[in-house]
Amino acid sequence: MNQNNGEKKSSGSYLKDYAPYFGLGIQLAVTVAALAFLGIWLDQKFDSSPWLTIVCSFFGVFAGLYNFIKTVIKSGK
């Protein structure tokens, strides 16, 4: 039995509902990758390998996850 009183959702409606989630995985990966590459570049510039790569990578993971969680919570309201 259909629970939405016989109303069918169009594909555009589903797209609108789930659009905020489509780019989250890519955004998370790009954030981590960009900061990891920044760490690699800084390590080469300052000859401090691998410390800045590790620090920037962890910062990228935390920043990406923060943004991911913030977006999911915001879209759930």
C-alpha cells in the first residue's frame, strides 16, 4: 500500500531530495587529497619529510569529516 496517499513523486523530486548528498563523498576525498598534496609540497620545500604530510593529511581528514557531518545534520532538519 502506498503511504503517500496515492501521490507519486517525480524523478525531479527525488533528485531535489538527495542532491545535497551526491557531492559529499567527492568533497571529502578532494579535501583530504588537497591537504595531503599540500603536506607533500611543504615537506619538499622545508625538507621535513614525512611530518608535514602526516599533519596536513590528518587535518584534511578531520576538516572533511567535519564538513560531511555538518552537511548531513543540516540537511536532516
